[in-house]
Amino acid sequence: MITGGHGMETTMVCTNCGIPLDAQYFDESGMQDRPSFGDTIVLASFQLQPQYCGVLEYFAQYVGQRNRGLSVAETPGLEWTIQVNGSPLYPYTGVEIIVNPWGVGGFPVNIRLSENALVEFVVRATQSVQTITRVGGRIMGRFWYNSGYGGVLRNG
């Protein structure tokens, strides 16, 4: 337990990453038919509560293709983006391939999310190519109360 000023206490944190040990997980996913040309759809989203911050730890992508002659990593006519509060999150802006395949462990990303952030995984159809019929996205991470807003006040 770390004690702050004025008798306030904050929660224990991981010595490796600094995330509070009582942090909770989020895991949101969705699958839909491929968007029409020019349309954007939200595949997965998570809204942090006010006074909570967090970290995006993983994301995954899925496509259903009619003919698997091409590499499964290619997504012709689709642009994948992770957005935070409506703005594209660098470097996951306008990705046109499968970076983290669905069902594979993938690589951790560990991107800090500010207080009350809305994180969304979206896909947009940039061409009317119809080789891909279904799309899916998954976002996973952790969130916790931001002790900067005050800890537990103890009398005594």
C-alpha cells in the first residue's frame, strides 16, 4: 500500500508495469458482414468510466474470404484503424493487412488510455472488392481507478 499526503492511501501497483494490482480486464469483440464501399463499421469498442484510465494490451483481426488463393494477411479494399476518442491511434492508422490474426496470441501493444477514453476498432471499405465477406475485431486490455482523483480517505 502506498500512502499519499493527507492520510490518503492508494492501491498497490505492479513493480514491472505500474498497473494497480486490482485492475480489471476488458475484452470486447464483434463480427459483421463486410462494409459497403465508403462505409465504416465499429467492430469492437470499450468506454472507460470517468476517473478510470487503462491500457490497450492486444487487438485481433478476422476476415472471411471466398477464395483463399491469396495470402490471408491481405485485406484488399479494407482499412483497419484503432481509434481513441474518435482519433486514429498511431501506428494503427489505415492498416490494410492483418497485423494480429484472430485466434493467434498476437503481439502485445501496451498503449496507455487516458481517463474516460473510448477505444474503438473500426474497419472501412475503401474499394468495392468483394473477396472478403466477413470482418471481425477484438480489443483487450485493463482498466483501473485513477488514484490521482483521490484514494481512500482514512480517519485517524
